Amino acid sequence: MAIMTETSTVAPAALTQLERQLRQVVRGGSDSIRLALVALLADGHLLIEDVPGVGKTTLAHALARSLDCGFQRIQFTSDLLPSDVIGISIFNQARQEFEFHPGPIFTQIVLADEINRTTPKTQSALLEAMSERQVTVDNQSRPLPRPFLVMATQNPVEHHGTYPLPESQLDRFLLRIHMGYPDLDNERAIVRGEAGADLLPGLRPVLNSDEVLSLQRQTRAVRVDEALVDYALELARATRAHPALALGVSPRGSAMLRRAAQAMARLENRDYCVPADFKRLVVPVFAHRLIVQNLYNGSRASQTADQIVAEIRDSTSLPE
């Protein structure tokens, strides 16, 4: 099966240029840049979690500026209301009828900045939009523009003034990634102003909406061998049987792993998946969908969800 003719020559170069442009701004965390592109190609949403000041918002801004798409940033705060996100109907006295005023969610790329700073009620305003690409207000469903990508940032939940995202909300994110601290050379470049947010105004769009949609269609056509599907199912079922986990991965998680693997293959200009695609992505796709038991064998659990998924991955044989 060959890659579609419409982007067989243009798309690989454009994706390479897009990744190169992002790396000029976001130094270090090479995996985070590639995983952000996986979310884009897979038509999924991205959760970026880490301590303040490591470039979470910069990565989201850099990707948005590199795409010729509509963009809105929503700063999530404790007093933000659901209507501030999805919009509200206001009565028009002159026309004697209600008019809907769309909120910032009605765009193609949404940066939900510090999403865990707002209350669960406002967090839940994103659920329908992320899952069904539509918003329902006053019993009327309104479709959102395509492509539609939510990039959310959050600080670790143990930080003061945060509200942990509920499981149903976390499950809507294709990937959760961590930026990590940059190495010495990259941090030196940031301090000198040779990287980081100061370079954002100079970024130019690399892909437009139609090209992104075309790449997403091609991603869905990437071939996945049945043995790799079985491998994904084996990983998911292992999380459900793990004694340290109170909640394992749902069937949606298994499907998301397959979709992310297709995106990784497309990003590397392949029309087929390989076992390494699944192995590489299982932690960022699965870990945020799990609940670790507070107590395990009578003592407080010492492993994180990421560590448990990595343990399951390393103990599961790859298909040939």
C-alpha cells in the first residue's frame, strides 16, 4: 500500500520543516515535540504536564503559530465559567430572540493553559467538544471547525491551587507528555535568548488547514498488522490485571494506542506500523488513563502510573 499521491512529495518535506521550526524555539525535550506532532496527525488532543517554566505554553504556542489555523488561548483560572469557554445565548431586544455568542472553543487550535487551575465544572465544559467535536447550548448542537485540537497544559496536581482532572476528562486526551528540564547547552541557549518564547513572533505557518486534514486522512490509512493489534490488546489487558492498579486501560485507550502508532509511522514517512511504534507510545498513551491504588500490599504504593506501564511494556514480548 503506497502513501497517497497528493502529498507523497510535499508532505514529508513539510513535516520535516515543521519539526525543525519547533526545535528552534523549544530546546530540549525532543520527544515532546515529536509527540505533539503525533497528536496533530492522529487528530487527538494533547496534555502537557510539568512544573512551571519548562516550556509547556511555548510548545503549544509554537505549534499553533506553525499552522495556518484559527487559534485561541484560554487562561484557566478558579473563577472561569463554562460559558466563558463554550459561549452563551443572549436575548436581543431589537429582534426579540436569543442570539448565540460563541466562546473561544469555536476555533481550530485551543490552548487550554493551566487547565487544572479551574474548577471541575468548567473543566467538564470541554468534554463534549473534545470527544464529539461539537458543543451543545440550549439543546442545540453546534459543530466545531476542523481540524480541532486541544492542547492543555497543567502543573503537577500536588502544587497549590490545582484541581486534578477527573478520569473522564483525562481519557479524552490522546497523549500526556512531560517536558522535562533542558540539558545545559539548551538551557544556555534559552538564557541567551537564542530559543524560547522570544522567538515565537518570528514563526511562519508551514501547513494550512486543508493540508493538516489531508495528513490526518492519510494517517488513518496507515496499515496496522493484526499481530500489532493483538499486542496493543495484550498491553491493555495487563493493566486491568495489575495488582497495583485500581483502574486499567479502557477499550478507548487501546484504540488510541493504535491511532497514535499510525501517526508515528506517518510522521516517519511509512505507510505501515512496526512494533517499535507501539512500544514507544504506550506510556504517553496509557499512563494518564490509569488509577494507582493508594495502598498496595498493606503499604503506600511507591510506583507511578508511568513506571507501571513501562514495567508492563518491558515484560511483554514484541510481535515478530
